[in-house]
Amino acid sequence: MSSTTDLISDGTSLLDLVEILEDREFSFVLSHRKIAGYVHYSDLNHHLLKLTFYVILEALERQVLSSIRRNDDREYLSKNLDPSRFAQITKQYQRDGDAARSLFNYLNISDILQLAVKAGTIRIDNDIIKAMKETRDGAAHASENIVPDYEAVNRLAKVKRECLRILGAA
């Protein structure tokens, strides 16, 4: 016999499911007072949840980028990025010509978050920045999983909480 903590409603949101599965590997789904099935942590790799995280991380990236964007791209980024990373994006920018219009377009989410931390516009740990980048990369590619194993559920829950915290602070 399962306890009520092993049961979730069939109306549970995808985002809530992340934190529910943080405490257990699976839960039974209750529908009309009957167990209608179960949900497993591997279900967090479903394309709708991946899309949800992709959109949340894109919103975070856009918001944070607007808090650090400067008119003097080259000077600002050369002073605030690791020299090898600055050289890498400068090379990509030069290769593409003015197609991207700005060096900022070559930054990844990790670059943007680190710049914002350095500028003091957000507070976030490097471990979470790394987890956000991994989640974004996994969500962007159909063949990758954002939750390859049960330990990754905790990381995904932290990413969710930090994204919503930062987005809610705006």
C-alpha cells in the first residue's frame, strides 16, 4: 500500500513534477480516486519539459543580458571575459562579418551569467551556472537528456528554483 506522499494528481504541472521527483524516483498518478499510472524521473526528459526549460532559460538569458549590455561591446567584453574566451568569440565574429551585429550575440548562457555576476546584477553560484548551461544544452538537442540519471533531478530542481528566483526579481 502506498502512502499519500507516493501519489500525485493527474493535474500536477510539469514544473511541479521536477521538485516532486527530487524526493523519490517515481510517483503514482491519481485520477478520479484511482491510480491511473505512474511517472518516473526519466519522464523529465519528455520534449514538453525540455521545451519548458529551454524557454525559461532563454527568458533568463534575455533578462540578464539586458542588465549587462553595453554600447562598447569589444572594450567591455575584453575587460570582463577570460582572454581565451574573448579571442574565441572575436574570431567567430570576424569570420561571420557583421551578420551578428554584436559580439554579445556570440556569448553563451554561461558567459552571460558570469558577466552579470561580475557586474553585480545577479548573485548565483558557479555550480548553478554550469548546471544551467548543461540544462540549456540538453534542452536544445533532441538526442540529449536533461536528466541522464536520478542524481540529475536535484540539479534540475536547483536550476528551476534559481531561474524563477532571478526572473521573479525583475
